[in-house]
Amino acid sequence: MPMIPAPFGRVLTRREALALLGASGIALWAGARPGRSQTTAAVQAACVARPQQTEGPFFVDEGLNRSDIRSDPKSGEVKPGVPLRLAFRVSRAAGANCAPLAGAQVDIWHSDADGRYSDVRGFGFSSSTKGAQFLRGYQLTDAGGSAQFLTIYPGWYGGRAVHVHFKIRTVDASGRRYDFTSQLYFDDAFSERVFALEPYAGHRGRWLANADDGIFRDGGQQLLLSPQPDSEGYAASFDVALQV
């Protein structure tokens, strides 16, 4: 009898993870003592179902295959901001299997420090960014299900909490196209500290707290990042298992 998928946003229990891995997973768990805790952590990290959220009005399928998305490839201008390294670890959870998903296309896009998206017109922005391609790009997941980006901490605009959009494109077990679209968020207090720095400090207005954002309230707590300091700025990772 097939196992019922875990509810969105819940880390699979040890028993559920073992069931997904099957006999080989049990053998790994019972293996050499030095690797036992590492195996447990890896399984739980990979097998996490997340909620989908709206794509929003600013997705543009630019076809930019690049890991460093800070620049506009047409002008060469690099968007200023606190560097953020973002790593996705994508898994496929289907039936009794949970394994890294290779070859999936992961797109991300978000606003600059002034709250502007590239390649859009209007929406209250002081000037059109049509034709620009900053802070957009995609990567294909490697054999371990990983895709990594170098970007900046996103700015904000009125009516929304601070966020990063992402879309994962792959195929399901029958070969049909499958898209998973959602958003990533940050702790309000963390954003407060980042936005005290330039170039964010000069941006007028106030961002919406997570709890006041209707989109965030629809599962955003399960989409929070936990950035940690690295050599340049911050780094964060995000695990997601797709039910395909």
C-alpha cells in the first residue's frame, strides 16, 4: 500500500524517512557508527514537503542560465546589496522513494535594494526596467539535487513582506511537465538589521511584516530561510521534496 505523503512543510519522521528509503536506507542507518547521525540528518533535510505560493506578476522566462544573478547581462551593471548565497537541495518523493532530483530547472527572481524588478513596466516604479535582466536566472540541479546562486539580499516594495520568488521545473513519473512555484522569506528582525545598511538604508517607506502579508500567512512559516554569515555576506540553504 503506498505511503501517504507527509503534510506540506513537515519534516518526515525517522520512521517515514526509513520507509521512503526502503531496505537500503535501513542498512545505511544500521551501518558504521560515525555516519549514523549524518545519515539521519541528510534524510530529514532532503525529504521536506513545502507549500506552493503564487507566481506573482513579475516572472519573466529570460532563459538566463547563470549562478551569479547580480548583474544585468546587457549593461554589465552589478546590483549593489548585501551578498546572499542561496543553495537549493531538491528531492523527488514518490511512492516508497525519496532521492535527489537531478536535472530540474530552478529559477529565482526578486527585487533590487530599491524594490524594483527587472524587465517590467509600471507598478508604481519611478522608471521602467523593461529590457533589463538583473536579479534573474536559473540553474539545473546536479546529481545531488543541488542548485546554487549568488545574489543580494532582496529589497522591498509596498504591500509585501521581503521575499524571493522561485520556480522548479521538471517532469513527473509519466513524463509530463511539472512546475513547483513558491516564495522564500526572512525573519523580520534579520531584515531590520540588513536594511540599516546601505544601499537599503536610503530606500523610503517600510516593508510589510511577515504576519501582515496575506501571501506569507498562507504557508510562509514553512518557507523561511535562516541565513548565516559567510566570507562575503550571508548564505542560506533550502530543502524541498517534490511529490512527482
